[in-house]
Amino acid sequence: MHNHLKEKLTLLPDQPGCYLMKDRNGTVIYIGKAKVLKNRVRSYFTGSHDGKTLRLVNEIIDFEYIVTSSNIEALILEINLIKKYDPKYNVMLKDDKSYPFIKVTAEKHPRLIITRNVKKDKGKYFGPYPNVQAANETKKLLDRIYPLRKCSTLPDKVCLYYHIGQCMAPCVYPVSDDTNKEIIQNIIKFLNGGYNEVKKELSEKMLKASEELDFERAKEYRDQISYIETTMEKQKMTMTDFIDRDVFGYSYDKGWMCVQVFFIRQGKLIERDVSLFPIFNEPEEDFLTFLGQFYSKSNHFKPKEILLPTSIDLEIVEELLEVNVLQPTRGKKKQLIDLAIKNAAIALKEKFSLIDRDEERTIKAVENLGVKASIPTPHRIEAFDNSNIQGTDPVSAMVVFIDGKPEKKEYRKYKIKSVKGPDDYETMREVIRRRYSRVLKENLALPDLIIVDGGIGHMNAAQDVLENELGLDVPLAGLVKDEKHRTSNLLIGEIPQVVELERNSQEFYLLQRIQDEVHRFAITFHRQLRGKTSFQSVLDDIPGVGEKRKKALLKHFGSIKKLKEATIEEIQQANIPKQTAEKIYEKLQQ
């Protein structure tokens, strides 16, 4: 432990609050809360820990804390700080979508629509539906039964929906307020569990149509009954009070927690949500953090009632969420909580093998790579590769792997500007200079390891720029391929030395994935660029074809082959004048 950490630990107060753990780059990697800051923060640096907690502690170089006046303040602050910093070791709720509702608009001639935005606009909302397909199927069913208008703006003539009986055409024919009111009441009744009555009515109409030998109409009624059965009755009825409620259950083992949430809408269990994440504190405290994030970061709809296990602090939850929270000890509600807990335990057990396998391929491979290469664990790896054919259209590409997984949104492409001819070393100099000049200028995250696809020459070129031009001290490695173009050796150090890696080890497979990925990314970019260049060069000598028309032809045809196969009339379709199209056609036929 660093001396300054030891000194800061002695100054921690005996008060509640939040703490922010930082790595060597000053990045916040974990945020926690504590009833007593001194006890909680010190616990990370004393005693033994499991693997994931040990990884966290090994990365901590500094910390800061914020004192609060109560536990609930600490919980709310923790949730807000996690949203702001998004630390990699905290619970990551990446699903920020909101669930859809079925809405009856408050217009003179109302519509039935699907929306994700609940507004105070006097419309009637039903849901939310975590199962989007269920929402769409329910709306389709209601459209078949209740002929509300479909158009967002009234047209001046009837449309197809009128002809198939799904709209009363208020655009042309008068529709009274009483008729609209009756339809809306039926829809409300249907969505609140009254679909059995609708189904019974449809069955009677189907029998009557059959007796009158109107088999086509009878088939329509039969299909509508089928839609009701598949859309509504497949949902398991759990309550008869039609209250919207969320039921939480959780299970934990080996430093991991699984939380299952049952969504009950209008008395029906319609969907569930499963979250699995590592925990670093007491399970009940990490569950509270999850609960706060669940309704804030992920924009989940707050129901009228929430059911929780008795192990959770009821007072804190009620103050945090401001909804009715129950902790039943018997009856049907308790059975629902028990069912959620049981499902969480099963899911946790099933996932352990997958977690172990994924960690072996990613974070553990990264840790082993750091040990073998005698460098700190390279959580962030940036790899570069060049691509050109005899010096034409030289490009370079960079891929980023974080904790052994590709982070594709951070990939970058580079058109080489200063290098003439096939000079791989100067190309590497340019791209390293451009990349890390920008990193320094914009204060971006520095990598823990830079990998260049090449040998000692490529490494020397990159090292010269990093050290002598930019003043950076970042571990640099080279990846060498064998005669069959397969990953062969990893070189590292100021005087490059081969790092001994077993060919069947996960760290070696990780390097293979990185090298294959950066090569694929560079080659793909080069092919795209070369295709555009070759396409345009064929057209260079044709009078009347400038840059604008080259781009129009490239966009329209995509390749020289397709352009060559085109007729003069087809070339004209790319906004090319007839005379110029004839010249292009003659040129390509030579």
C-alpha cells in the first residue's frame, strides 16, 4: 500500500458518506457508500479478499470521500455519483430504454397508439409492457375489435382501414361523442381484465354468423378470439385487484448477486427482468444501490406498489422511491417474492460457469499477460496495424480492448497524409504521433499497453515518437507473425525481448484475437478507400465528369463492374446529362 493511502486512512471520519476509488490515471473505478466511512474504506486494505475484490484493490491508487448527514443521503448521493462517473466496478445497468404504453389520445376523435413517453395530456395510458411484442399484439387486437381512427391527421377521403372495418372514417362520416366514449370505455374495460366478456360476445357472433352461413365473417370472429387467447390469456393471472406492482427477489453467492424483478400489470405477470453483477459490500446494501439505479438510471416505470424481501430496510426504500413498499410474510404476495428469489438462485447457479469461462478468456487473460510481460495489468490495450499495396492508399487502424473485450465505439481509422511510397515505419510514426498528440491535447484515457502489428522496426518507430516527441512512458509491445501469417511472438521492452507464452494459454489467444481484429479493421478500411480511388481514377479523363459526378456515380452504382454493365439510359439515372453519359459509356467499353 502506498504511504499516502495509509495516511489518508487514518484521517477517515466516523460518519456516513460516499467514497470514490481511483486508479493511477485518476479515473474513478468504484463508488460506494458507508454508515461509517472509516470502517468501510479501511476494510478494503485489510484481511483477505476474493479474486474480483482483489483486482479492485490492486488498482486503487487514491480515494476521496464525501460526508453525509444520514444513510439515506449517502444512498441517494451514491446513485447520483454512479450515474455521473459510470465506474467500471459498479453495477452497470446499461439498458436505458423505457417500456412502451398503450395510449388512448384525448382528441375529439381519439386514436389508439403505442408510446414510450407518458405526458400530462389527458390521454389514458395502459402499461408499461416490458414485452414490446405483447404491446404491439394487444394494440393490433384492439384495432380489429374497436374501430377508432388511425390517421394522425384527418384526410379528405376514406382509407383502407374504413374498408376493412377498423375505422369509422370521422374524416368523411359524422361520429358522435357518445360513440367514441363507448368505444373508449370498452377498451379500458378490456385492458383492465374484462376481455373474457369480449371473448364471450365474439363467440356468440361467430356462432350466429355460422348459422347464417356467413363463414367468412365467422372466421374473422374466430381469429379475433384466437388473438385474445394468445395475447391476453397466456399471461399468468396472479392478482385480482388489478394493481400495478413490481416484485423483487435476490440471491447471492461467491461475491455475485442476481436480482429478479416480476412486472405485474393489471393483475397479470407479464414479464421479468434479470440482472447479474458482482458485489463488494453487504448484499443488502448493494441491493439498495441496485434498486435506486433500477428506477433512475434505467428509466423504469414506478408502479403503485413494490414487494421486497424482509431483509431490506423498508424505511430507506420508502424514502428513496416514494412509493408504497410492502414486505409480506404470508399469502400470495409472499409466494411471489419467494418465487422471484428461487428464480434468482437458479439463474445465479447457471451463470457461474459462464462467468468463469468469460473471465478466463478476458480479465484473467489480461492479468496473466501483465504478469508474463512484467507490466501492470493492461486493462486498456490499443493496437495498431498498417495496410497498403505498393504504397498506394496507405492507411492505418487502431482497435481498443478493455479488460479483454473489444470496445468498438473507440476504434479509429487513419488516412496516412505525410508518407510517400511504401514506408511502414514512417506510417507507424505518423499514426502514433496523431493518436497520442490528440490523447494529450484532449486529456483522453491513456492505454495500459500499446501493441503494434510488427517487429522491432515498428516498435522502434513508435517508441521514438512516444518518448522523444511526446514524453510518454507507456508499455509498448510488438506482435510478430510466422511464415503462415499466424501470431507467433510478443516482443516487449526498450530492448525488445520475446515474452514466453504457451500457445494454448488464454493470454496467447487474447493476443491472437487482438491481432486478427486490428488486421481485419485495417484491411476493410483499405479496401473501401482503394475501391473509391480506383473507381474515380477510371473517370478522370472524361470531359464533363468532375468530383461531384464521380461521387454521384459511385453512390448510384457502387463499383466499376456495375457501371460498365449499365446502359446510357441507366447512367443518366445518376443525374448525368445524356451527352456526358454517352462519353462515359464509350470510355468504359474501350
